[in-house]
Amino acid sequence: MLERLADIEARYIELEQQLTDPEVIADHRRVQELAQERSDIETVVHLYRQYRDSSKQLEDAKVLLREGDDEMRDLAREEVDTLTEEVERLNQELTIALLPKDPKDERDVIVEIRAGAGGDEAGLFASDLYGMYQRYAEREGWKTEVTNTSANEAGGYREIVFEIHGRGAYSRLKYESGVHRVQRVPATEAQGRIHTSTATVAVMPEVDEVDVDINWNDVRIDIFHSGGAGGQNVNKVATAVRMTHIPTGIVVTCQDERSQAKNRSKAEAQLRAKLYALEREAQDSEVAALRKSQVGSGDRAEKIRTYNYPQDRITDHRIGLTVHGIPKVMDGDLDGLIDAVASEDQARALAATA
């Protein structure tokens, strides 16, 4: 590991030198590429330098412990204990930092939320989940754009599809894929009885044309009048776009933009993301099984997280975590839940490398 870290540090120094080269500075695209590469390894280099310094201090303290007088040995003993813990902590952080990363982690995402079991209440819960992710995106400084909605009579969503634009969005939100279950007294319930409802969340990274090659002869494109937001324009001009990928049966719709061109572009992005996800699943049977277990059909028995309103309790069933404070979480305070699942994911990856 130390050899690999030394190579990474050497590359970091090389990048810093290149970024001061006048010829490189004159090439804006090259500067961006090099700056991004430097940013990607900066944390590892910083940890490595801390680890190297602490390891040297630890060796020096051990020498004092062996060769110093009584007073120096007492001081050295305390320092050895402190530095040993520090070196172990840094070694663990470096091991995690060197784990293979999903190349899509830095991408924007397309999120689909669909009402599952529970009738109108499931649609209201889908709406609540959308609000939760929208507020989380605001906290992170990310931008949210709705591309398609299908409302129910109670004011919730049968389905809502939206994009979140921001660096690292997929690395955080990928852990939200799955069935979310809510237990509460619905606004539609006159008797005050607690209902159980579900909504499915699917999070896909946005992908480029080079990631997925679409044969447009296999795609049927329908243009129609939008039934969503957009004012009077939606009733006068056919702007909504539906794309059907005939070989797979995948259907995507975008109708929330006023412009047909914009709806077409967003529909294409959705289709590309879905085809990419399908391709990844086909290549890796484990990923396919995992996604099936996460998203499933929306049945109450298939769940990753439960929001129990009467007890103000949220349980993540994947890692057995229970926390309180539903209002804060629904207001976008998701980091604690996401961090816990991400840490468990890292621990499993570490165990696999042991």
C-alpha cells in the first residue's frame, strides 16, 4: 500500500507542476482535466502525508522509550500510545480512501419516485419523499429539475421523475434506491387509524452518449399535449415527449418543460440512464439481484426504510439502524442516515479485501 501511496503522491506533485506551466494554463480544457485529477487524489495525498509524519514521530518516540532516562521514558510512553492510535486511524482512513470507487459517483442523478401499496396515501407519501430529496439537494447546493409528474386525486403523486444536478449526487443518493414504507394516520383517514403505505425510489446516474449507444431505429417517439404544469401553452402546443425503447419495453415521458426540444432532451437522458442501468445489471448478476431486492414491486414486505410517525421513529432495515426525528429528516436532514449506510458499505468492501 505504501508503494502505491508514494506513486499517488508523486503524481500529485507532477500535477501541481503542470498546472503552473504557461502552455498548460493557456489550454482551458487541459487545466480543468488536470485540476479534476488533482482534486480526486488530494484527500489521499493529505492522509498519506499525515500517516507518514505520524509514523516517523512514533518511531522517534519508541527510540526515546528504549534509550531515554526515566522522565523521558514516561513522556515517550504517553506519546507512543497516542501516536499508535493516530497511525491506526490514518491507516484505516487510507485503506477506505483507496477502495475502488464507482466511476459514476460524481455524476448527476435521475430519480423516480412511484406510489406503491396504500392508495391515495401512498401518493401523498411519494410527494413527501420528493420534498425530502428536494430539500436535501438545497442543503447540498444542488439543483433540482422535475421532468415528469402524474398526480393523484388526493394531491400526491402516482409518479414523479426529477433530475438532481450537483457533483457527487450519485455517490450520496444511490443509497436511497429501494422501497420506503410509512406508518401514520393519513389526512384522508376520518377514523384516526394508522395506515401502512409504500413508495419506490429508483436513483440512476446520468450517462453520456459514449456510455450508451442507442439505436434510434429501435425507439418510438410520440409527441402529445402535456397534462402537467406549464400554463396555457401546454394545451395549445404539443410539447410532451414519450420515448418507447421497443427491444426492452422501457418507456420514458417528459412533459414539464414548455419546449418540445427540452422535453425531448430530458426524455433522452432518462432513456439513456435506464438503458445504462439495464446494461450494468446484465453484466453483473449480483448487482441485478441487489437492485431487485431494493426496488422490487412496491409491496409492503419489500422495504429498506420505515418511517413510523406515531413513534417518531425511522428504521433502516438494511443495517438495523433506528433513529428519531422524522420532521428533521423530511426537511432534508438525510446525512446521518446516508452516512450510516455508506459506512456499512465501506466496511463490507474492506472485509472483502482482507
